[in-house]
Amino acid sequence: MAAMNHFGMTLRGWRERMSPQDSGLEADGERRISGLRRVELARLAGISVDYVVRLEQGRAGNPSAQVVTALARALRLDPSERDHLFRCAHLAPPSAGNVSRHMPVSVQRLVHQLGDIPAAVFAADWTIIGWNKMWTAVVGDPRAYGWAERNLVAAMFQSSDSRGRDPVAAWPVWSWKGTEAQEEDLVADLRVTAAAHPHDARLASLVEGLLRSDPRFARLWSNGTAGPYVGDRKTIEHPLVGDIALDVDALMPAGTDLRIITYTAAPETTDAEKMDALRAACHLPFRE
């Protein structure tokens, strides 16, 4: 069975959805299609019309990154669509610029509406950039953590101990997986970010500094493991209610590379009761 021509189908669909006016061309009488003609796309992208035909029909395989870039520019694709076109061509998408530390209004709203669940927002390099009231009640105020540049990875390798505690001095946290597994998860995720943002000077400085200063980071970085952070199970040694066992989940809002980290307790457990006690202290509604 022949492989589906994802590149050609995608290219044709996006060509036919784009009007000549949107591409800066003048309409020239009646048209059989509302979108661009192949000859028009070819002219805008600086390639031959025959090559556009062969790409759409699947008779021209492996277009170069330069060709895909030209087509994406001609079709005025947004970054997510451009990256999809690259993947359809079996190419790695262009590297992004600096790691974004911008939190869209929709993400701010979501974190606020998760008010009875501890939630914090991290940039792709694990810099904490936002949190809600329940996060402070359960995990502490990030402004008091003492993390260098408010970065979790930098702090993890500067001050984690044999129990795998996160570097939150006021309310210690430790991973059920142990120190090394927790650190490996974060390093693997950071490696994905570093590959996607090779020109981010701040990120490069973070990695280079850790490589020089911490043998554990250097060993984990050199082993090549890469992958997204998917969560954990942790115990928080809370000064008011005692130990709380919580599940940690990582959510990635669409269109961003932010991580929303949440802490939740299993229902009908003493951990859930302790969380309710903290909600009451914060004057937040109980979790159903």
C-alpha cells in the first residue's frame, strides 16, 4: 500500500485556501478556484510550476528545507503550520528563537480558574513565571524559594539532597522516584528545549554553567536522554498539615511551550482532607 502523500495534500489545501489578494496578487477575472493557482504559488515561492505539480501529486520526494521555507513564506503560514509542513517533508522544523517567558491571557485565566488546585506556570527552560494562591498555600511562595533566576533546574542541582527534595526551603518536597530519576526527567526535558532554541543565550548560559559546576548534571546531559516531562508523585512536608502525597501533572497549553504544573490528591484520602484544610485556610472552595 502506497504511503499517503501528506505533504502534497497539505500543500494543495493551503494553496487553495489562500486568496490572491491575501498574497498580494491582483485578481485577474474569473477563476476556477478561489485560492492560488499553482503558477501563482510557484512565482511567489521562486520555484517552477512543474515542481509544485510534482510536489502536490507526490511525484517529487524530499523537498529541501529551502523549498519548504519558501513555500511556507509564500503561503504566509503561522509558525505551527510551518512546522507541520516541515514535518510532512520529513524535515526538522526551523529552530525557534529565545525561550518565551510570556504568559498569554488565556493561560493566566486558566491558572486562576484552577484556583482550588495548586498550579504554577513554567517556561520551557523551567523558569517559574506564574502561580495561583493554592500553589503558594501548598508548595510555598516562589519568591521565597531562593532559586537562581527562579529556575527549577538550576536550583535542583544546587541544593537537592539524598531524599530527592526539591529546593523549596520553607516547605520541602521530595519525589517518590528518588533524586536521580527526578533529575533525569528534568534534564531530558531541558535537552528538548535546548535543541529547539539553540540560539537562546540565557539557556545556553544555564546549561554551560551547570555542565561546569555539577558532575551529576554533566553525566545526565551526556547520556543523551531526551523527552518531555510527564509528571511525578511527590510528598510535601507541610508545616501545618504534615506530609501530603500528591500527583504532579504537566499540561502544555496549545500554541505554547509553557508547562502548567498541577498538584492533586487522590479523592477520599487523608491527603485530600489535608488539601481541603489548606483550601479552607485560603478561603477557597473544597474540591468536589
